[in-house]
Amino acid sequence: MFEIPIDQASGLREIFEPPAGLAVVPMTAAKSGMGFCSLVTNIAAGYARLGQRVIVIDAGIAGTAAALGLRTPNDLAQMLSGECEFEDVVVQAPDGLFVLKAHKGIPQFVQMSGDPSDLFLGFRRLEKPFDVAILAGPLSEVAAMTREQDDLVLVTNADSGALTATYAEIKRAHTDHGHRAFRVLINRANDQHEATVAFKRLAVTARRFLGVGIEYGGAVFRDAAFASAERGQCSIFGVNTKSSAAAQMSQLVKSMQAWRLGRYVLNEN
């Protein structure tokens, strides 16, 4: 796959990328209505503003491409079958990020290979390699493409219904896929206290009934600027780079450097 020579200038990009390799951020949400697509878009744009070359692998039916108003006529499935090339599938968004529609392709890839590195390393072999891949979609596909030791990122809200649904997803990922590393992001929180209390409820329940520890990924607080960005089908940085909402996203992306993200490094020997 991706039979394109490695860009000789890739070494210059390494100064923006400690450590080397493709960082994979696997993201899922237990149910709709939690601002998942908007959050994925903003995180991707935040990485792009740090000088990273970012691709969103859009495994959801109504995902990032739709949130950005992008036309994505081709799917990863067509590339896997040889019907088209990578350039025919990927679409660039105004915020400097790229989107790869993969609603059909990821389930097909899981059946074909089962080894995530077969896909992810392809993004490092491109003439212009990607530094970050955000895999966003349903738990079944995202969990199958995430190694057990890497953080599986779950987006939730602070209300009881969202936390109950998120616990059920953690249980499913642990039982069906053997995952033990989870990172939880509380989206659309009213304040830090609400977010912290919600996370502790989830963490205590997961520890008590599953014997699984989950890590706090942080909180994104309600801000009218996020709604403006959604209406404009862009990231928060496309609305106002100096807003408090933009500052939130920049800080979140920087903090993600400490997460247990999957790293896929080419063996050049």
C-alpha cells in the first residue's frame, strides 16, 4: 500500500515530532450528541497549528468530513481494492488537516489484515509523511485498530446518561478486545469541578467492576465560539485563534504529548 518514496526532507519535520514516527490517536464516543465530531476536528486542527501533518481517518457514518462540509466521494475501501489511489480518497480541509473517509474501509481492513501497522505505516511512506493520524469512529472499529497497551480515547459528557453509556463502551472494549488502557475526555463541561466529579464516578466504577484503571484526558468547557465553529463548518481556529476556546484546544493538544499514544516507526534498515 502507499507505494510512494519516503520524502528526503522528512528529517526536517522530526524537530516538530518528539519522538519519531506516526502518532495514532484512537477516538470514539458512546453515543451521539456529545460534540464528538467537533472535538475531533478541533484536535486535528490544533495539531496542524503545531506544525504537524495530520490526517483524520473518518470511520463514522456522519463524521469529520460532514462536520467540515467536505465532499468525500471515495472511501478507503476503494483504495484497498485497487479501484483508486490514496490521492483520490484523501481530502484537504481549510484548517490544514486531511480527511480520509473510511466508513467502509476500516471494517474491511480489519477483516483483511488485523495488524494496524499494515495501514498506519503507509502514512509514513508517503512522499509527504503524516505525523499524526486520528482514527475516529465507532468503538468496534477503533478498538480493533488500537493496540492493547495504547490509550483508547473515549469522549463523553458529564451527565449520568453519557457516563453510563461510556462505562458500557469501556466494558465492551475490555471484554471483547482486551483493552486495559483508557483515556477519557469530558466534553462540554460547565466547569472543572463538574468534569472532575464526572471522571471520578467513571473511574471508580471501572476500577470496582472491571479492575480497569482509566486516565483523565482533561475537559473542554462550554464556549459559544465552539457553536460558531460548528455552524461555520470549521475548527475553532477558523473562527478566532485568540479566543479562550482556541486556547483550550491548544492546551489540550499539547497535553496529549504525554498520553500513551500508539507510535508507528518505519524500520529503515
